[in-house]
Amino acid sequence: MGSKRSSRRELLKGGALAVGAAAAGASVSKTALAQNSAPAPEPALPSYAVNEAPQIPVSSDVVAYGVRSHYVKSVRIQEDGRPKGATSRYDSFGLTIHIQTPLQDSIGTIQASSLHYCATTKGAFVPDIDPDKHTVMLNGLVDRPRIFTMAELKRFPSVTRFHFVECIANNANATHQNVQQSHGTCSNAEWTGVLLSTLFKECGLQDKAKWFVAEGAEEVKGASTMPINAIDEVIVAYGMNGEPLRPQQGFPVRLITPGFEGIFNTKWLRHIKAVDQYQLNMNDFGHLRREETTAALGYTWGPKSIITFPSGSQKLPERGWYEITGLAWSGNGAVRKVEVSTDGGQTWKEAELKATPLRKAHTRFGYMWNWDGGEHVIMSRTTDDIGVVQPTREQVAKALGVAYTPSFRPPGTNNTIMPWKIASDGSVTNGLA
């Protein structure tokens, strides 16, 4: 028994010596390191501890719904650059132009409901619809025409999907100072509702139906015609980002038509009709198309991307490492890859996709870049999962058989590459200017 205790004492003594030697070695190593490099300065503590910070009163608004920090200043703007609520620009019909989302301040891929872009023909005035009284009629070439209440729509199996909505006004030009002006009529959100195909199945869609007409409660906008083969992805949506639709987003119910130009995403939905021929509707000023392919099938978006940092009106404070980041999407399907150029398109490097790309939804990308303090032109391009590559404006002009000039703007859904110029002082301006 005594020998065991002695052995144990010796073992512990040896362990203590080993630990002491290791500590001494570590001390020597640190001393040697200190001799070869200056010690790092002690970081300065903030002027106040977290528990000493100014306190925000817990008002009824904070408790009932919640508010963002007063340090966050992101706001939507009118298309002409003025903050929402300022005197807006009107066309000859007296219709308000689009309200743009601040993509330059976007984090991740989702635009908050309160910052999601919107476009209405009523401007500041939208239909005030009581959801308990609202109905959606589905008729035309179906066996069992139906009128659905909101409660009945919510009894069907729901889907929740991420999709972008983009207006044809998302057409960058040389006068735009920042990404909000050049690309701010595009937003990505989580939408919840019932698939249109489910409702047509309930009503018995007939084989001779080739198109459907969607009509909203907005008086001037009228209706839109879409091909019936799109219904498997079309959502009759009543939810957005985890809550009911906002009034500007079509409360209580709207269409989400993934990949199609924004005007087909009918808001304040009240009527869907299955038809056998394309219907010429006044779905918006300037959107009348008599030829079927041009009218409907031609209004889908190809692969597109935009660098949101660094972008117009921003500034790099000093040379060094930065993450070039932005958003990519395609109306054809999912993003397959994004490439970034820092030399005006002479060379391209593949960027990192921050999450698994979803169909017809925004994807965040990033590319680490060591800015040398010189002048650069940066740009991004997307390749989608069917192999289509985002083009330059020069390539589009060549494909159309027209001469390219700096003032050239591609017609229709413009998905061309957007360049940003970085000056030697770090300021960033429009690369089309």
C-alpha cells in the first residue's frame, strides 16, 4: 500500500515538473517572439459598456410590432431619386412612377417587406380591401367555375418559396448614381400561398385552355395574359416574409409569377379566367403587345447580376482587402455561377455563392479582392443553370444588328452587365457614364 502511494507521489511530481517545463518553454517562446516583433497594442475599450449604453424606451409600438434601430437609415426612393413621400413624378395619365428598394444596403438575399420595391398606378393610394369580404373568381374554360373566399384559399395545401419580382423599369442608364436607382425595381422575398395549378385542378381545367387572364382591383392597370403552361410555378400568394401581404404588395392576395416581368405579378387579385386565345388587355401603359410570343413569353428575365458593394456613391476608405459582393438571379431557373472582373472585363474570376441557389430567386455572391489603390472597373456576370450567360450591352447590340454607342439601351427586359468605376481616391461611380 505504501509503495503504491510512493509511486503515485512520484508520478504526480513528474507530471508537475513536465507541466512546469512546458510552461517555461512557452515563456521562452513568447519572449523570443517578442524580440522579433513589436507587441500588439492593447485594444481600446468602448467609451461605455453595453449595460451603460443609452436605453430605448419600450413604447407600445415596440411591443406591439417592433421597430428597427434609429441608426439604420435605409429608405425606398421614387424612381427620380426622391425619398418616398416626396412630391413624385407623374406621367400623362397621372400615374405614380416606381418606388425603389435600397439594394446597396441589402444584407443577404431577402428585401424586407417595408423596403420591397413597389409599382402601382395609384401611387400613394392603394385599394383598402377587407379580407373577410374579398373573393377571387376562377372561371372560363373550366368544368366547375368557383368563387373563393380568403378562408377557402387558405384551406388548400400551401407552398412557401423564395422568388424575385422585377419591373421592366429596372433598366440601368448612365445617369444613375447608385444601385438603388439603376436596379432598385427588383426585390426578392419569401412568398406563401396556394399554387394556381391547385386551384385549376379544383375547378377542372379544360384541355383547350391555352392562356389565363389575371385581373386585379387596381382600376387603370387592367389585366394580364399569361400562358397556361406557367401555372405550375405561379403562386396565389397571401403571405410575404412571414406575415400577411402589405397593402402596397397586394393585400390580401396577389399573383407571384416567377421569372416573368413584374407587371404579370397581379396585385389585389380578384379574377382569373382560362381562355383559348391570347387576350389583348390594357395591362399597363406601354405594355400592349399584339403578337403572342412578344406579349407573354418574351417578358421573362435572363441571367442577371449587380455588384452592391462597392457600388455607385460608395467609397473605399483605403487600399487593402475587400469583399466585392452583390446579387445574382435568372428568370430561366437557378444561378449556376457568378464571375467578377476587376479590369473592365478583360479577365474573370469565379465568385463564391453564399448559399445554394434557388430557382428564380436572388443569390448572394462574394469575391475577395485586394485593392491596390489604382483605378479599376469592376463588374459581375451570371451564368444560369440552362447555360445562358449574362451579356454586355455591346453583345446585345451586335445580336440585334445595330451599331453600339454609349447611349444604347437594350429593349425589353434588360439583363446586361453593369460596370462600376473605382477612382484612385476610392470613390465609386457609374461605369456607363
